[in-house]
Amino acid sequence: MRVPFDSLCLAAVAAESQVLVGGRVQRVIQRGPLEVEIGVYCGQELFLFVTADAQYARAHLLTRRREGPKEPPGFCMALRKAIMDARVEFVRQRGLDRILEVGFRGKDSVFVLVAELMGKHSNIVLVDADGKVYVAIKVVGKSKSKRPILP
């Protein structure tokens, strides 16, 4: 039986993930086309796993690293460029929505990872301090949606 990942589950994940606040990003791994793991050292290395899979969209913590591909995809490379060695500033749920926000502050930059965990509309988007899309795991054009997501 599949348990739905609703806003109550996301609230529990956001509360559990508070341990990441203040930690430093050490790794970014993209194992599949729609999933990413962010390794944060906060006394111990923990991994925030987020997937935008249409059936199994979810986020949760992992305690050990899984291997990624030898050549990381473009989304992973962009994430590494933006948030590697940054500190986690916050982990929060947006209202009662199925949207998880993780804030990162680097030496010269501020980014927010926005994970929209809503079935077939799920997406993982990195936005800059001005709220502009830096990179998205699913690029959605104007012809496909009323709410396009373009870097």
C-alpha cells in the first residue's frame, strides 16, 4: 500500500530537517533524472533526498550516501556550482502546501531550493535572492502550462 506524501508528512520532514540548519553543503548527487541528494555536514553527514517523480514525489533525510553516476547531469552541476560549501539557513514548509523550501547562503550568494511535491506537477527549482529561477529539474515551457518554469 502506498502512503500519500501530503502536507502533514511534509511538516514532519521539515521539522526533522531542522538539524541541517547551520550545516555546510558537502555533496550534491543526482542519481536519477528527477531526484537529488544534498549532503550536509552538521556534526554528522546527513543527506536531504528530494524527488519530483510523478508517483512518488517526496523529501526525507538519509543517513548514508548512495553512489551517483560518473558524469552528473546538468541540473546536478548547476546545483553544485550554486550551493556547494554554502550553509543551510532554513528548512521550512510554505504554509500548509506541499512545498519545501531550503535556504542556502554562500560566500557571495543566496539561493532557495524549492521542492514542489505535488504529483505530476512536482518540480525541484533553485531560485536566487531575487526570486529568479536559476535552474529547474523539469523545465516547463509557456505552451505546456499557465505557470512556465524557465531558467
